[in-house]
Amino acid sequence: MANRNAIFIWDPQYKVLPQNYQQALEMAEKYATVLEEPSDRLKRFAQEMAAYANAHQDDLEDDVFDFLDSMPYAVNEQTTIALDIELPDDDWEHAIVLTVEKATARGLIVVAPELIFAFLPHDKILSPLQSREWRKLCANFQQDDNESTASPVTNSTIEKKLPKTLKQYKKWAEEKFNQELSTFGFKLDQCSKHANTSELDISSVFIREVEIGQQYIHFRYAGRYPEFGQYVSFGICSSYIEEICQRLGFHRNNDILSSSLHDMLGYHYNDIEHVGTPHIQKEVNIIKDHIISLFDTASTITGLDQISNSDIYPKFIAAQKERYIAHRLIIARLANNSQFEQLAVKLRKYVKGAVKEALWDNLVKYLCEEIDPNIYWQQVADLEQEMLCLEEKRLLALQAQFHPKTADELIQLASQFHDEKTHLIWQQCCVGQQWLNGKVIGNEQELNWEEVQQILANVQHDGWRLPTFEELKTLKFSHRIGYITKDGFAFYEKQEVSFTHWINPFQNCWNNRCEDIYMVRVNNVENPTTNDAPTIYSMKPDLRGSLRLVKTAL
């Protein structure tokens, strides 16, 4: 048997019960290969585990919740007598305690080879030498249930109200951080581009709008009771600076500058501590001293230049090293830094390779020849006004072509892309985004299949539907992007060709096996290579993705 943290569960109905652990293990390995429809009792058990998970979601760690919630899926997929299922890597102890408790109560057998345990109905354990260790493990998860809630309010009672799981800690800490950071103008961002989709359940992002863009503080929570904490990172975004970087071929990055408390404070900063209000207050004070003060300075382009290219925040500069060198040079030019030319030479030493050196030289040339810091911001205002005028002309053209009856119909037309080649009408925005003044604003929302179906039910009467795989492979958006020149401004066309979306499911068959595909990632470039081949996703309990609908033009 492979060395992995898996367990076996089966229904002993009409079968001989094992008499010792070795016999139980042999039966588990045999029944995991014998083809037979899972019993109704095993199916009911799996449904009960999923129902328990959803009823106690706030009290379960994510890995435990996913393990329990996916059990019906695992049972439905199995074709053998015994269910062979992997325990989660984290918090596996809680997962197996819950599984054994509910499986044996339903008359099922559980074998855990890595623990050298077999569990029979009626609380019988076929590993008597280790039964004490099992009882000790169970006691860790029963302690909270046995605590009395009727005791007088004392320090120990208050301590019991503290979070016990990572999810509870996130909710508890998020509320306290929100209360403190709101006094500095920060607000909680529920669907943030600054956190990975996989981290949203264990992270919080707070944002503040300032003159040059947006500032954010990202908390990624970690730990196990009684010690929890958060990894705190922070950054600044500015579309003005990022658009220059993108147009001149530098790697796209939402941030123009970023760091973390750990990078700035090093090993003197401890992420994980004993949970409690003093720990949160200590963290808030550190954030005030090392992040808020820096952000307050960096709210203007001049202040941004000071923290990026001077020594007033040496710890921040030391943490940056060679990161964001293009952004730092652009900031210096826009701030009319008198040391711009010297900085261009100084930062060039971090540029490695002929291609990157050519990009760097092109950036320096553009900033010197095309950007005049004295009139740049007026040029930006003129460009934004021109973009609004162009969007108004586009709306007038849509009105003349489609004759919308109301303003709402016109807004809907404005947020659609009409592909004349395929006669398809696409939503320019994914769910979670909106079309505003000719631009896509906001972040794509990651949806599960149930959420997709709910949205479809509300819009199907207007002809909206999921795209097919073949339709998604034809999708390309072209956006007009403006940029500043010495003569004012100019435009270039930027194509959007990469998408990962829910699609109308289709069956994919290979190696004598067929599966339904629900989501596809495509890269619709002109001359695709093997690296641009589509990626397909079959249905899994945790599958989430972006939703963009389509309809056929009449």
C-alpha cells in the first residue's frame, strides 16, 4: 500500500466483521478493488457528512470543510465496496475524529492505515494498544462542547469567547482591523484583486483611494488555536504609472510598490502569537508606525517619489531591492526629480539581459523625450476628457444602430461587444465588473456552478447563455488605450485574448474514459504554440471561475 494519509470506509452488512487490525487492513485493501455499487447506508453517511459541514461551516477549518463536503461526490464516483479517500493535509485529526464518530454510529467500518487503527460499530477499536492515544485525540475536539456557558463572566469566560478555528479568527480579527483602519480612511474590500482567489477565505484586504491611485493592506491569516496571527503585506497601485510600464513592454503588475512587515522588520517581527485583543492592538500599532505613516507620505506623486527614491524610509527601500525599478524611474520623472538621470544610471545595474536592457533604454528615452513633468498632469486630464468624448460618440452610434428605448437599454448596449464575424454578442464585463466611461471597472468574481445557474435563471429570458467551447476560442476584445506624448496624447489598440470561463458543458473522451468539461482556459493568439493550447476543467466540488455570457445576434 502507498504511504499516504488515506482511510477506508465500507458497509459490513452481509459481510464478516474483522477480528483484529491486520484482518481489517486486508479487508480494506481487498474491498477497495472489488467492483460493487456503494451501499445506501454509505451514501446516506456521505450526505450526512456534507450536511454537517454546511451546518458548521464557521466552526470548521477550510480543509476539514472541503473534505466533509466533498464526500458525497467521492462516494458517487466510487465503483468499489470500500471508499478510499485522502484525509486533508492540514487538520486531518479533526477530519478523522468526525468521520469515525459518524461512520461507526451508522454501522460502518473505518480503517486508518497510517494511524494503525480500525474502527468498528459500537465504538469498538481494533488497536487496543493505541486506544488511549485515540481517546486523547478525541478529547481535544470535545473540550469546547463540554464548556459551560452559564458560568459567571470572568477572564477565563472571556477567553472562551475567543476564536477557536482559523475561519473564526479571520472573522474576529477582520472586524477589529476594520474598526481601527477605518479611522484612517481604509475600507474592507470584499472581492479584492490584491488577494488570490484561493486565499479569500483566509485573508482580508483594506483599501484607501488617494490622489495617485490606491493603497492597500493585505492580511493573510494563519495558525491554530490558541496561537493565531497574520502575514501583513501592503502596496500601492497607480494606473498612470502601470500603463506606461505595460505599453513599453514591462511585465504587468497591479502594484507599483509593495512590501510586507516581515520584509521590513525581519526576524524581529513575529506573525503568530497567543490569540487575544492585546495581540491585535500590538499589530495595529505596528501598522500605524510602519505602514500608515509611509502611506500618508505616499498619497501624492512627490511623496511617492520620496519613499521610492530617497532614504527617508530606509527599511522600505531596503526591502524593495531591485523590484519595481521601472516603476521607481517613472515615479521620479513624473515627480520632476532633479536626480532622474543619475537614478536611471543607478537602477540600470539591476537590468539583466540584452532584451531587458533594450526595454530599459527605450523607457528612459520615452520619459526624457515625451514626458514633461510640468504639464503631464494637465495632459492626463485632457486625455481623460477625450476618452469620455469618444465613448459618447460610440454610444450615439449604438443608438443609431439599435434604437434603444430607455437609458438602461443603452447602458446594456454599451457594455456589450458585437462580434460581426461570428454574429455573437458578448458581455464585455465578467460578473463582478461593470462598464463605466468606456472602461471595465472592478474585479472578476469567482463563482461556483450553483451560483452560475442562479445567474443564468435570471437572464435566460433575454437570450443570455453560457458560451460553447468553440465560441470561447473565437473571443477577442480590442481596447483603445491612450498615452501621453510630447505633443499631447495618442492611442494604440490593445487586444485581450486570454480567458478562463465557465462554458456550456461538453463531453471529452480520451483513453477510453469520458468526462464532462465545465470550464476552459483559452489563449486566442494569432499564431498559437503548444503553450497556448486550451486547458480544460472537469467538475469538482471546489471548482470556481469567471462568468461571461453570450447570445446570438438577431
